[in-house]
Amino acid sequence: MLECAVRWAAPVDEPDMRALLDERERDRYDRFMRAEDKARFVTGRFLARTVLAEAVGLAPESIRFTTDCPHCGGTHGKPRLPGSGLDFSLSHSGDRVVLVLAEGAEVGVDVERESDRDIDRLAEMVLTAAERADLAAMDDRRRGFHAYWSRKEALLKATGHGLAAPMTSIHVSSPDAPAEVIAWEGDAAVSPVRLADLTPGPGYAASAAILTGRPLRITETSFG
């Protein structure tokens, strides 16, 4: 059984949280124009440092991340804790910030606030033909689309590809069925993988992806 910890937080921006940012993170924080974007960013990094510090027995201020991309060597990859078997992933949307943490497996997480985006146009870019057919039959198509989106983005965050790999190459189960990968084509495909839908609350969709074949035990808690 693989333990997977999920921590939820509301975005806030406090001086003690900003004090933990390193120089590169401070520069990124300063480039955000909107207060809500600053709050989501600093909350994510504070959440990661605090949870990881507790897990590895270090002070939060001593935690430093690398962001090397495993595919191209650039510095735009997801944050990692060097020298540790722990992997984590962060996501935020609206007033939700979420962290997923596991040891011994790559993880990815995504949370999406449901919105009145052009679902039909985006579905052509994101979903397979079978998924589009399932979505068309759903009563709540907005909920269904965002569930599909969060599952696929969590998976591509776990592999490190992000949106550089096509979502249309991934076929996942219907939003009304337990989350799983039905098929995956292309160079980015990995196996085995576990998907799990999370519980972000009404108006949101969220999923975690873990690159493992082991059964999962997921624990969701609020932070703070």
C-alpha cells in the first residue's frame, strides 16, 4: 500500500510565509501583478516547505527546491526536494491550493475551478473521440469536462511533461466512473499509473496521479 498525503489550504499572503521564499521564488512572486496570484503562489510554497519539513525532520527555512525539467534540462520543471525519496506536486485554482506528497513514486496533482469556458472548443483539444461522446451524454457537462481536464493534467504533471504532451493521446475513464487510464498513446506514455479523484468541494474538480502499480491509501486534510 502506497501512502499518499493530500493537503488543502486557502490562499493567503503573510510576511512569515514570504520570508521562506528563496531569491528565485521572490523574483517570481514579485512578477505577479494580481494579489490573488501572489497569495496562491506563496501559499503553495509555504505549504510545501512546511509539510516536507515535518516529513524529513528539517526546519522549513532550510528547505530548498530544484526545478530542473527531466526532459529538456531547463529550469521550468516542477519543484523537487533534492536527495529525498519524497515526491510532491502543487496546484491551485480559485481559492484552493493543494499539495500531494508520496514516497517512492512520482506524483502529480491538479485542481480546476469550474468555469463557463468554451467546453465544446476545448474538448476538441483535450478529449479523445470516446471521451467527447461520453461528455455529450452527461447532464452536467461543465463538471464532466473539468473532471477530465484535472485527471489528465495531474497525470502529465506526474510525468513532468505538463502541457508539452497532447492530452488527446490519453483516454481516461468517464467522470462518473472511478478514475483510471484506459489507454495512452505516444512517447510520453508511462505504465503503471494510478489516478484518484480528490474532494476539493463544490464548483471544483481535482485529481491526483501516482506513477505506481501499488494500491493507494489517500488521506486528505486541511492545512493550518
